[in-house]
Amino acid sequence: MNDFRYKLARFFSGRTGVDALGRTFTWLALILMFLTMITHSNIVYLLAMACLIYSLWRMLSKNYQKRYMENAKFLEKTAGIRSVLSVLPFKIKTFINKTKADYNQRKVYAIFKCPSCKQKLRAPKGRGKIQVTCSKCHAVFIKKV
Ligand SMILES: [Zn+2]
């Protein structure tokens, strides 16, 4: 058993192992395999296999220096995308909250634009015809709410 462990450790020593680039290709392979199940496309399947083999090959590669450089380059090139992806959940949440708030406002308030300066205005709904004074240009007009 110890011998096996030793052999295993020896096998993996000096190899690249899992890095960000390898992990990305593993995920790509999984996504493509999932797509294969939906599309039954041979091309997608081959791409999935290629990604999987590439990520395995990277993991086992003994040219650590070269793989390290590839990974660094990959991280550098995807820095923009990765920072966008990291704030995306927060942006989506903000957008949903804003939409919800807007929707709730629209239930209670009538939202319209001032006919002379296009300023967005609001008034409580269900009062019939009201006289509105624009908060920006002070134009007075009649609005049905
Ligand atoms: Zn106005």
C-alpha cells in the first residue's frame, strides 16, 4: 500500500496538476457534454472530449514552467471577463430589486412626463383629473391619474 502511495506521489510530483486554465477546460468539457445530450451533435461531443483530454493532459504535463506561463497568460487575458463575472450576481440582484420597486411604485403612482420640459413626474393614482405643477420648470397642466 505504501509502495502504491509512493508511486502515486512520484507520478504526480513535478506535474502541473489542476490550475485555473485546466479547471476552465474541465468545466467547458462538462458544459459541452451536457450540450451533447441535448443536441446529439458529434461536433459538440468531439469538442467536449478535446477539452477533457486537454485539461487532463495539462494536469499530467511535466513541463510545469510552460503550463505555468500558459495559465498566467490565460488569467491575464480573462481578467476583464472574470471581474465582470464576479460582480454579475450583484448587478442582477440590484436590477431585480429596482424592477420590483418600480413595479410597486407603478401600482400606487401614475408616472408621466412634464409636457414642456420632459421631467419625469409622479402623482398618486385614482384621483381623476388633477392639476400638476412641474417640480422642475413649474409648468402647470391637467393630468388624469
Ligand atoms: Zn417641467
